[in-house]
Amino acid sequence: MRIISFSLTILQLLLLSSFFSSIATSQDNFFKCLSSNNIGDDDLPKITYMQSNINYTNILQEYIRNGRFINTTNTPKPTLILTPFQESQVQAIVNCAKNVNLHLKIRSGGHDYEGLSYMCKAPFAILDMFNLRSIQVNMKDETAWVQAGSTLGELYHKIWENSKVHGFPSGVCPTVGVGGHISGGGYGTMIRKYGLSVDHVVDARIVVANGSILDRASMGEDLFWAIRGGGGASFGVVLSYKINLVPVPEIVTVFRVPRTLEQNAVDLVYRWQNIAPQLENELFIRVYIQTVNTTGNSKITLRTSFIAMYLGDSDKLVSIMNKKFPELGLKKEDCKEMSWIKSILFWGEFPDTAIESDLLSRKALVTSAFKMKSDYVKTPISRGDLGRIYQKLISSGNIWMAMNAYGGMMSEVADTETAFPHRVGNIYKIQYLTYWNETGPDSDKANIQSIRNFYDFMTPFVSKNPREAFLNYRDIDIGSTDNVGPNAYSEARVYGEKYFKGNFDRLVQVKTKVDPTNFFRNEQSIPVLIKN
Ligand SMILES: Cc1cc2nc3c(=O)[nH]c(=O)nc-3n(C[C@H](O)[C@H](O)[C@H](O)COP(=O)(O)OP(=O)(O)OC[C@H]3O[C@@H](n4cnc5c(N)ncnc54)[C@H](O)[C@@H]3O)c2cc1C
Ligand SMILES: *[C@@H]1O[C@H](CO)[C@@H](O)[C@H](O)[C@H]1NC(C)=O
Ligand SMILES: *[C@@H]1O[C@H](CO)[C@@H](O)[C@H](O)[C@H]1NC(C)=O
Ligand SMILES: *[C@@H]1O[C@H](CO)[C@@H](O)[C@H](O)[C@H]1NC(C)=O
Ligand SMILES: *[C@@H]1O[C@H](CO)[C@@H](O)[C@H](O)[C@H]1NC(C)=O
Ligand SMILES: *[C@@H]1O[C@H](CO)[C@@H](O)[C@H](O)[C@H]1NC(C)=O
């Protein structure tokens, strides 16, 4: 019975693949290769989705997290989606894709801002990691092995099931995937206390271009260094990371204090720049500037929120704030004490009624289209210039800014310790955000142009030579490569120095050694050094 139904599937595959005859042969060869690489007749249909499969669109859209790329005919579609549920299947897929010259995009949580994990102009397949999502916590040595297809919410929840006084310093959005997030650096509200996710990675498993699975000992320290901040996609398929859990108190305190322009928001942000990076490491304060319509006359105004995470109780927090940042006027009623796991729900902007298990949901929290950009700030922006930035935000009408205080542990780790280079000397990182719901070529273009204009306006106030950018806030505007021809390296250097500063050259050396044929590549990957 099983044999009959499978032969039907193969027949269907062959018939349907003749629709796109240019790739049919290579696809056929690819399936044959998978079969001879120990992917059994039972498993093959479970892990391969062709465009003709009724579940293809669902699977494709499930992990498209930017509304700009959902439901558009302009979004290039993969010829195949591959959904392995065993490590050996990832090896087979890499081996066979290499054999038949099939380009792979690797996707874990699909949050890439520019969709590089699921789109490509040239023909491609998606290697989708969502089935590889087991998490093993070991409380004896306070570590966990977490597979790349897990979400941050699943990781936090699993830690919480094992301990109420352990956590992990990763991002605030629970649907983000471990594979992209950790390989790109990964930061969240404990950044000043514990630095980045990569600062707590102690081992990893990765499938490299020759199909081998390597761990830290067998990959060596260079590659292990590269996949802590250099992005995974240039080097192989990250299967899992081993992380050290970090201690968190039983009770943490959060607040979100909004201030209007009339309440001197600009002065407060001006002060925040000098204070927030110097506070005790247990305290992180983000500034979030959002456009809102004033009631009545529909004029655009700005709401500036100070959002805090404190690893301690509210009495202590209020006393610190009154001493160091009295201008904000923080009151005890502004503070909410809660468990660390509940603070994840607070930061994730879940409703107050949300419970821990809501972190396990893989449903997208935001489905709007968006475009983001990033900057690093080394010296405080003057009061006058901040006022001009606020004016510009108002006239732009749709740009939001999130400013994330650095300092603390971020200033104690050398730029070269991991591939993530933006450490000492930065007082905060800016994220620019713009969201829109009415997608379409004209609307997309106008919204993207608006944030580009704003980014240009910010040039004098932020890091220069290079103008640094955060890899996890992927921005295709800062440079890209088609990975062909003699210019590929110099094209890559343009964005590479912004993302990686002086670490770019070492990343190129690692890349050249482990993937000399550039099998693992994307529009912003690390290039291979070609000797002239
Ligand atoms: C709503 C939202 C909130 C966010 N909040 C934060 C935050 O608080 N802190 C923060 O640091 N970042 C944050 N990010 C950014 C996020 O960390 C990055 O987008 C990250 O790359 C997403 O990982 P992913 O696996 O979900 O994405 P994907 O789109 O699957 O992958 C992103 C990149 O990593 C590669 N990749 C993915 N999996 C693997 C793998 N297993 N092996 C090798 N390469 C792989 C992909 O090919 C792609 O290049 C946020 C993003 C969104 C959309
Ligand atoms: C599509 O998904 C449904 C529900 O998960 C499943 O029952 C069905 O077998 C799938 N069909 C194919 C062709 O994969
Ligand atoms: C995309 O299309 C699907 C199926 O037609 C629909 O369910 C979904 O809501 C759409 N998503 C967006 C963001 O338009
Ligand atoms: C403000 O209100 C106007 C009129 O109601 C609306 O057209 C516009 O989109 C709103 N702007 C924002 C940023 O919400
Ligand atoms: C998009 O739509 C959602 C859901 O209706 C809404 O909450 C959100 O504010 C909208 N975003 C924008 C930018 O208009
Ligand atoms: C595969 O590549 C890795 C990294 O370059 C190397 O260490 C390993 O020896 C290679 N394995 C085989 C079987 O060639």
C-alpha cells in the first residue's frame, strides 16, 4: 500500500515537474540523490513540497514574517521547500543540492527583514528548519542545547519549565527563530547585564558544504567564532547551539512611561542619552518614539515612551531612578513587578491576561509590511539636533525610532571576541521602523523612500566610516552582491564593513576555508577571497 502510494507520488512529481522543464531534470536528479542518501520512501514526501503540492503555499507563507512579501506575485517563489526533521536529512539535502547545483536558502523563523531566507531572483529551494526544534535543558550544568528551528518563545518557556531563576539574553519577539537570531548576534532587554546571545554560546552543530556535521571541537575556533555574530547562512546550516543559561531574580520590574512633547519628551531623551548607558548593568531603558494622531484635529504628534527592564524589585528601581534620572519623575505606581518569564510577555506587548504558554504560539504578532534600518550612536546628539530630529519625524509621518541603551557588558567584551563588532564606544543603537498595511508597488515604494530619506537625514548624528549597521536588522540598502563575477568581493566589502567592521576580513578567511565554492550564499553573504 505504502509502495503504491509512493510510486504515485513520484509519478505526480515527474508529471508536474514537466511544467517547468528547465528544472525538471535537475529536480528529478535531486530526488534520486536524496533516495540514495538514505531518505526513505516514507520520508521523502514528508520533507519535499513542490509548487504543485496543495500545502506548498501554506508552508511557504507560514514563516514569511514581513507583510511586504506575503501574497504578492512579485515575491519570487522557491521551486521546492524542504522540511527535514532529522539532522541526517539536512546532510542529504546539502549533499544533493550541491550535486545538482540547486541553490538553497536557509530559513529558521523567517524574520529576516528583507526576506533573504525565503526569496531569491535566481531559481532556488528553501531549506526550512521548523521541524528541527527540540530543546534540551540540563540544569546540572545550567546549559541547553537548542535546535535552530526553535523560536525564542519556546526557548524561554522551556527554561522556565526547568527553573524560575534562569533565563537567556535573547530578543523580545517570541516568534523569532533561534537559527537566524543567534547566528546574527541576538540581543534583548538583558543586554547591559549579559551582553548578546552569542556571548553565552558554548558549542554548536553545523552542516558544512561537504555535508559533514561539525561541532565546536571539529569545526575549530575560527568557524565557531564566525557563527557567533557573522550570520549562519554564509557558512552552513546551523543545526543547534549549546548555550549557558544566565541567572535571573525571581522578581524583575518593568515600566513603560509615555511622555508627550508638552511633557518635555525631547529634553528627557537628551538626558537619557547621557544617563542610560551609565546606569547599573541590571537596568536597561529603551526609548521608543512613535507617531500618533492627536485626538480631535488628527494632527500627527509623537509619543515618546521610556520602557525599562530591571533585574531587581521596584523599591530599588524607584530609588535608582530618583537619584540618577529624576527628570523622568518615575513613580512606584508606574512599575510592575513580575517573574522574568512574564516580563517576556510584557516586552512582547501581549495583553495583560496572557499566560506563559502563549509564548509557544507561532502565530505572527504583526502582519503589516515593514522596512527597518539601524544606526549606532557614539556621542550624544545635541539638544538642538534632537529637536530637529523630532520635527523631521513629524513631517515624515510614518517613521518610528527605538533607541536601545548600550554600555554595561557591551563595553566589556572586545570587538574581536565574537564576529559581532559593535561594542565599546557605542552609547546606543537606533532602530528605524516603518509599517504599512496597504501593500502594492506604489505604496511600498513610497514607504521605503520615506525611511531612506529619514536615514539620510540622520547621517551627521551617527557612526561614520563605516556607518555601522546591525546584521539582525537586515537592510539591503547598505549594499548587496549577486555573487558572480570579479566584483563580488568588492560589492560584499561595502556592506561587510558596516555589519562587521574589522571582523570582515577574518570572516572572509573563514568562509574561503570552509566553503571555497560559495555554495552557501545570499545577497549579503560573506564572499570567498579569490586570488588574482
Ligand atoms: C518582530 C521582530 C522582532 C525582532 N526583535 C529582535 C530583538 O529583540 N533582538 C534582535 O537581536 N533581533 C530581533 N529581530 C531580528 C531577528 O533577530 C533577525 O531577523 C533574525 O535573523 C531572525 O532569525 P529567524 O531565524 O527568525 O530568521 P530567518 O529569516 O529564518 O533567517 C535570518 C537569516 O539567518 C539565516 N539562517 C536562518 N536559520 C539558519 C540556520 N539554521 N543556519 C544558517 N543560517 C540560518 C537565513 O538564511 C537568513 O539569512 C526581530 C525581528 C522581528 C521581525
Ligand atoms: C497537507 O496538509 C494536511 C494537513 O496537515 C495533511 O493532512 C495532508 O496530508 C497534506 N497533504 C500533502 C499532499 O502533503
Ligand atoms: C494571504 O493570503 C492568504 C490566503 O489567501 C490569506 O489567508 C492571508 O490572510 C493573506 N495574508 C495577507 C497578509 O494578506
Ligand atoms: C492620522 O489621521 C489621519 C486622518 O484620520 C489619517 O489619514 C492618517 O493616516 C493618520 N496618521 C497616522 C500616522 O496614524
Ligand atoms: C495595520 O492593521 C492593524 C490591524 O488592523 C492595526 O493594528 C495597525 O495599527 C495597522 N498599522 C498601520 C501602520 O496602519
Ligand atoms: C568537511 O569540511 C570541513 C570544514 O572545512 C573539514 O574540517 C572536514 O575535514 C571535511 N570533511 C570531509 C569528509 O571532507
